[in-house]
Amino acid sequence: MTDQQNLKSLWGGRFTGGLDPLMQLYNASFPYDQKMYEADIEGTRVYTAGLHKLGLLNDHELSEIHRGLKVVLAEWEAGKFEEQADDEDIHTANERRLGEIIGRGIAGKVHTGRSRNDQVATDMRIYVREQLLEIKRQLKELLGVFVARANVEIDILMPGYTHLQRAQPIRWSHWLLSYATYLSSDLQRLEQVIERVNLSPLGCGALAGHPYGIDRDFLAKELKFDGLVPNSLTAVSDRDFVVETMFWGSLLMNHISRFSEDMIIYSTAEFGFISLADAYSTGSSLMPQKKNPDSLELLRGKAGRVFGGLAGFMMTLKSLPSTYDKDLQEDKEPLFDALVTVSHSIQIATGVLSTLTVEKERMLAALTPDMLATDLADYLVRKGVPFRETHHISGAVVKLAEDKKVGGIDKLSLSELQSVDGRFGEDVVAEVFDFEKSVERRDAIGGTAKSAVLDQIARLKKVLEE
Ligand code: ARG
């Protein structure tokens, strides 16, 4: 690097020696922060309007700057922005290009009172806000698919599991809505995260504030922020919004991974509850009969990647002295990766869920009478027997059916049932050995009865309308 080139870098004034070429690469964030070109240009447009209000730019200078920024934006959008070797980051690159278009004399004024420290924090918050708003839209779409399927397929019954062992009959819809319930919390949490992301650091300079009394409220309002970061030191060094975004994404991915794991299990030949559409499965290069749930495995696997980014950046932040330190540049790659991964994952999950086939006969066939053993105990509870006792009696019935190898508790005769407990009556068959009745009996809020499931659907529809 020549001294001449060096003078062109933003901070080059007091530096005379060149940078080690590897150091230049090591220091540059341009390869990944160029994504923020639009936020950066918008930030400069508004910031210079603020300088103009202060009389630090005249009308001609402001209009030249705004004209130049439009050209720079158009170049980015047409894919024609030409990178130069010493473009350290998106901020220096845009300013360099602006100077080439409108002349360095005027372009040299845009940074008055501003530092890359408040600039990068501003750009990041704008960029993250826009990404999160788009992700919110995608998440609502996914939630909508859950709700729509739950509504249409409400009559399908399946086994519910604990410890991955058959436990009690439930509705397929109920299972779907269990994940929709997680997602609706994710949506609520996302709105809260966006509120904290959407605060303006602009006008805080390098760390100590603005020397010309810029109207920070004006800057914030023009950039569609909801408020200000109230302390200039915090404004330039706070990356909690990055951490929160990645935590939010990690938890969402965690929910998606659990959903995916269930679906992977349900799609095996052993279960056969669902079949994935070809669009979301792949074949094996060796075994022609195979159809693999790659989409679900990737959804499951990528949870680790997003959480890894969060954990890594938490370590970067830990013990940093105030205020801006170059360590903070390490926020971008994990954050951007998390945003892309989360967005793609939500869209893939939406595709998988809206195209899969439910094998309701297989679900029904997987329901076994022993799953009604609790209902059998409940039957006696209704006759006044304490539950601890009925639990024991029902267990004895299960054992009797096993010993007699009759093929299930519903195959025992009434007299065999009565040999365990005399309080079993004629009505036991109709009342207990019916999966639909078992599911319908659980009609308290949050249960498997149709009315309770419809209530969940109604609640979620409300969330979607907001
Ligand atoms: N590219 C830098 C970043 O992303 C911009 C801030 C540079 N500020 C500084 N004082 N060197 O963090």
C-alpha cells in the first residue's frame, strides 16, 4: 500500500507506514457488512439533513450529497458498485464513492460530528429491524399453516407420547397446536426484541456525544426508530440487541428442531404417520428404496449453528472495556448468519408442513387399548373410588390381560374385569374402550376435546390477526 493510498483511508491522517496486507484483510469487514449498504446510505441521508438543520451544510451541499447518495444506492441495486482494495467497510466504501461522484470537498463534510461508532450501531439496528420485520411476516405464515391444518384435520386421532412411549390418545391437531403455541410465544417475544432493537444511537459521535447539538429526536424519527439510546457511551457499545436477536433465533430454532425430530420419527416406516412431499425429501445415492427427510434433519441440525453463533458472540462481548472496541466488529458474521438461517428455516418448515400427507389410518392403528388404562381408572373414580386405588386396580387389569394373552384390556370379559374389582359394570365397554370418548373427555382448556382444540385455534387466529 502506498502512502498516497493510505491517506485515502478515513483514519489515515496520522499514519505514514502501510498496513501489513494480511492485517488489511483481517481488519476489513466489507466482505460481509456490504449487506448493510442501504441502511448506511439512509443513515447518511438523514444525518446530513440533521447537519443541514444546524447550518453545517448549505442547501447546495445537502442536495449534492443527496443526489450522490442516490447514485451510490442505484449502483448497489444494479450490482454495479465497484469495490476498491482499501474499502475497509461499508461505511468507508460508501463515503469514498460519494466523494468520487460529488467531489471530496462536499463529501468530506458528511462525517462532521459522526463517528463510525455511532454509524455502525445505527446501520446495524436499521438492518436488523428490517430483517426481523420480514422474519416476523414469515413466522406468521408458518403459524398460519399450523392453524389451518389443525382446523381441517381436527378429527384425526393419534397416540400422544411421554418418554417416547405411547401414553394417551390425542388429536393430531392438538399435537400440531402444541408447536403453534411455542411459535406464538416466539412471535410475541420477537415483537419485544424489535422494540429494543429499534432505538437510535445516531448523534452520539465516537463516544462522548455530539459537539454541535444535533437533534437526535429528528434523526431517530426520520430513520423510523421508536426512541433513542439515552447514553452516548452505551449507544456506541451496546450490542445487546445482537445478542437478543440471536437468542430469539436460537430459541425459535430449538422449537423447530423439536418439531422436526417428532416429524422425523413419525415419517419412519415403523411409525408411518406422515409422508413428506418429494419437494422436501431426497433419495440415497446407494439405496434406491430410500426417501430421507433431509429438510427436517437440516432444520434440526441448524439449531446448533444459530446457538453456536450466540455463544461465541457472548464470549466476544464478555469483559469488553467501554466503549467501542474492534472486537465488536465480530458481531456481524454470526448475526447475519443467524438471520439468514432462521429465515430460511422458517420458510422450509412452512413448505414441509403445508405439503406433507397425514396417514390417518396408520395413526389410528397405532392406538392401543392399554392407552385407555388411565380412562379405566377414571371410570372407577367417577364411581367414588379414590384415584390411588383405581390406578392400582387398572394396573391389575392390564396385568390380567397380559397374563391371559387376550390381546388388550378391551378383550377381557365383564366377569374377568369384575374378578379384579366388583365395581366394574356393563357400561365399561361403551364408556372406556373408545378413543374418541377418551379424547373428548379432556375438555378443560388446553385439552384434547374438540371444543378445547377449537378454542386454541380461535386464540391463535386472534394472534394472527393482530
Ligand atoms: N467496521 C467497523 C465495525 O463493524 C466499523 C466501526 C469502526 N470504528 C472504529 N472506531 N474503528 O465495527
